Amino acid sequence: MPEAAIRHDWTREEVAALFALPFNELLHRAHGVHRQHHDPNAVQVSTLLSIKTGGCPEDCAYCPQAARYDTGVAAQKLMDTDDVLQRARAAKAAGASRFCMGAAWRGPKDRDIPKVAAIVRAVKGLGLETCATLGLLGHGHAQALKDAGLDYYNHNLDTAPEFYGEIIHTREYQDRLVTLAQVRDAGLKTCCGGIVGMGETREQRAGLLQALANLPEHPQSVPINQLVPVPGTPLGGAEPIDPFEFVRAIAVARILMPLSIVRLSAGRQQMDDAVQALCFFAGAGSIFYGEKLLTTGNPDVEADRALFRRLDLHPLEVTASMGTVHADIVDSETNSCGHGCGCSAAA
Ligand code: SAM
Ligand code: DTB
Ligand code: SF4
């Protein structure tokens, strides 16, 4: 297979044509691209924590944290650094290599930035990669977070430009592009993806992935979320997406952005193991690990350990400036690699 080109000029027709390939053909192509640039048996493992929950003024139709929807999520203030640190230590001990912190804000106020920066600095000090998702950034925010030791900033496009207006009315697509530019300019890595299963058409799913792939730089991390329908939100009763259509979205993302790590993100609790296995084959190379996403559930740690064992997957080791982080999520009783791949993850 020829080396996959890194392109930023994908047309809608090209992306739609990938979606329309026979399923096996699409997965074969996607897996080929995956193997060219990634270890197909390694999965990066991140743990999420909501450091500021609920009470959000925005109206994102999928979100349980919007104050205007009655979802039972109580508004809380920003967590203290010590409480976040305790959760980050536990995540590291359980095998996560990255700690992702989310805040239910439209965006941080200037006065929030020193507090979040202190949290980031402390988490980074544990030897974890750090990621934050705080909403739209203001002047100087990205640089201050970078200076505190932030590695990634998550800010999603969420859906295709032409479907966006049906999902969110309190901020524009363009606002998101501006925040993403600030993130890149500060030298932060970008985590940017979206949600499928919100009632969009396949054409609109293609539109989301086209928009992601045609950003000035491919995001280093591309989370593909399946909608978690939460009662009380406008999308609480959304029709579940065909699981094979979700796998197609992962595969197309893999082909469009060959160097990026595509994350099989929210929605795994609603997915069976066979669908997750197809997602890994199609090019997903990252998951959220730990019983909770931000406010909704995620598979149990034990279930994920068993899944990794059954699929012979091992956690991606992150060799950053702080050294190698060993993510021992597979089996705490044995300590040698049984994959023949030389990794130190338990088999
Ligand atoms: N408030 C910030 C913002 O919106 O940018 C950061 C946190 S927000 C919860 C981060 C992302 O979570 C959203 O952009 C969306 O992609 C995802 N998300 C939220 N609710 C979801 C749901 N019910 N199902 C799937 N993904 C969801
Ligand atoms: C992303 O793309 N998905 C994560 C993370 N980035 C912040 C959030 C998923 C949230 C699912 C709904 C909830 O738990 O509140
Ligand atoms: Fe607020 Fe973010 Fe939820 Fe939108 S997705 S309502 S901005 S917390």
C-alpha cells in the first residue's frame, strides 16, 4: 500500500465516497493506513474528570450539564487542586497515561485561569500527560495553560457546519475555529473531534470529518463520540445510530488523518465488545478509561482490562520528557508481556 498522504483539501464528495465503500473494503483500507503509522495493538488510555460540573449557560442539545435542561446534574464550583490531585493519582495508579479535565463553562473567565493553571501544574507533576477542555478561550488563556504544563486542549467541532445550527445556538462554529487557532498558536496539542448519532445524515457525518481533516493542522487527537442520550436534554430520545455506521465514522477519520490518534470516545457503555473490536481494527487508538466520563457512565475498569486481554491490546506507553509511563491496565497479577511485542504491559 502506498504511504497515506497528509492532505487538508478533502472534498465532501471524496469523504462521502469513503463512507459509501463496501464495509469490508472501508475497514481494509482504514486498517492499512492505521498500520502504516501506528502500532495496531496499542491503545492510548486517558481518564476524564469533571473539575467544574453543571450549571452551564450554553444550550448544546446533547449536554446534561446545560443549566437550562432538567437532567439531575447539580451545579458545582471548580474543584480544589488537592481533590483533583487525589483523582489524578488514582487514575495513574489504575493505568491512565493522560488526565483530561473538563469544565462546564462557555469559557473560562480571566480569574479562573490561575486556578486551572495550578491544577494543571500539579497534575503534570505526577508524570501524567495533561488535557483540559474549558470551552472558548480568551486572550492569553492558551499560553498561560501551556506555561503551566498543559499538553493537550480539547475543543470539538461537534458536527458538520451545516448541522451545527440545529444543535447549538449560543455560539458559532467560527468561535470554535478561533479557539482552535489560539490553541495551536500557543504550541499546545489539539484534541478535536465530534459526536455522531445526533440525528445527522451520513452526508453530515462526512461534513464533520471533512471539517476536521481540513483544519490547518490535523488534530493530534480526534475523539469520535457516540451520543450518550441523556433524559431531559433535547436529544435524550434520539434514535440510536447503527453501530456499523459508527465504525464507518472511525474508519473514515483514520483514513483522512493518518497520523492522528482517533479516540473511541463517549458511548462505549452502550456498545458491545464486538463493535469496540471493530473500532480498534478500523483505526481507533485511544479510549477513555475509568467508570465515569464527565457526568455519564463508562465501562468498568475490570471490563476494559478483560477486553484488552481478549483482544491482545496493550496500553500505549507515553515516552514524554518525564520518562516512560507504564500503563498497567491489563492484569495486575502478572507482570510480563505476552504479546511478543516487547512491551511491559501484563498479558
Ligand atoms: N464546556 C466545554 C465545551 O463545551 O467546550 C467543555 C466540556 S464539553 C462537555 C466537551 C465535549 O463533550 C463536547 O464538545 C461534546 O463533544 C462532548 N459531549 C458532551 N455531552 C455529550 C454527550 N451526551 N454525548 C457525547 N458527547 C458529549
Ligand atoms: C470528548 O470529545 N468527549 C469527552 C471529552 N471530550 C471531554 C466528554 C464526553 C462527555 C459525555 C457526557 C458526559 O459524561 O457528561
Ligand atoms: Fe456547556 Fe460544554 Fe455542555 Fe455545551 S458541551 S452545555 S458548553 S458544558
